[in-house]
Amino acid sequence: MISTSDFKKGFRYEDEGAPFQVMEFTVHNPSARGAATLVKAKVRNLITGQVLQKTYKSGELFEEPDLSVRQASYLYAEGSDFIFMDGETYEQYVVPGTVIGDLEPWLQDGFEVKLMSYNGVFIQVEPPQSVVVTVDYVEPAAKGDTASGKVLSKARLTNGVNLQVPAFIKEGSEIKVDPSTGEYLGRVS
């Protein structure tokens, strides 16, 4: 059993039959006599991704969630499902497209991710912090735009994702991108 006194950022617990992760929390000590100390927490439901504000009495007990995280690499798509393989055990996992979400364009053969499962069902796919991709097309920057400071151009990557890149990025350049947000991080070469 887990208590509210165990709470810290990133801590995971089970409440009302769902796994939650603590994003931040505060402890409120009331000034009135006999009043209970409260723990207010901002938590994320790991299944739905919903962020909630929850209040618990200090010392309230919770179950430990049946969560497991595995490192896996992407193999191929099969209908609306995606197949991943554990690099150590060579076990293959079928992950539904609903869990993949906006990550689909980034999936290429060998793409490394962390798969999180709850009670044996995959609920989350965590991509790496950055991915190296090639720029397929860049819109030319308008002449005279450089005076305004940071000039961005629209670009399309080889995986079909559109994003804003600095004006000095040309077609064929390799760049680093955050796959979870689709933001430009830097130039590779």
C-alpha cells in the first residue's frame, strides 16, 4: 500500500481503478484544531492523459499500479495496429493505433520507444527526446525578413510532417526534432 506521504513528482499510484502520475503536489496544514491535513495534487491519468486536481486526506492509502515499462523498437504496421519488438527477449508486442496517436508519422523501422502497460494492456508510447530527420522541402524566406530577428520558414520532412525551421535550413539538411511536440531542436550537420 502507498500513502500520500510517499507522494513526489513523477510518483505513480492507483485510484478509482486507474493509474495516476503525480505532476505536482502541496500539503495544507489547517489552522483549526482537529482539522485533517490535506494533500492537494495535480495528477495525470495515465490511460486517458487527462490532467486533474485531486485532494486527499494525509495518510490516505492507495494500491500500487500494475505498470511495466519496456524498451522496444518499431517493426511494422498491420492494419490499425503497430508491431514492436523487445531488443533483449525478441518478444513482439501489438500496440493499437489509438495508443500511438500523433506519433505515427515518426515511426520508422528500428525507431526506439518505451512502451508502458497497465494490467497487461498498452496505454502509452514514449518516444525518444529527439529524432534526426531529413528536410524534404523548405518554403523560401521572404527577402528582408531577416531584420525582424528570428526568421522561420515552413518545412516538410521526409516523413510528411510539417514544421517551422530557421531560414538557414535548406532542403536535404538533417535536423533534430522533438517527436512528441514536432518542434525543431537544432541542425545535425
